[in-house]
Amino acid sequence: MGQVIQFVSKSERERIRLIQEARAIYDSIFPSADSAGSPQQKAIGSATGGDVGNLA
């Protein structure tokens, strides 16, 4: 009942999608030793409520 729904604009969803796509391409070319994810990915996830996969 006390759940807050945050509005995420279409342009913000597109920006997040492009960042994720670029990160995936970069990681496929330069695999990192840390498989848990970078601090930037964690920051993006927390900025969007942690559920970046269901923004569409």
C-alpha cells in the first residue's frame, strides 16, 4: 500500500538502454576480472530502483 511508483521518461529509459548496450559491447571486448559488475552499473541500477530490466 505504501509503494511509491517513480516516473521514468522515455528518453531516460532509452539513455539507460544505450548505456547498458555500450557496457555489454565493451565487456565483450575487454572482459573484466570482476564479474559482479562495475560501480557504475550498480549506480545506474540504484538510480532506477534496481529493476533496470523492466523499464519498457
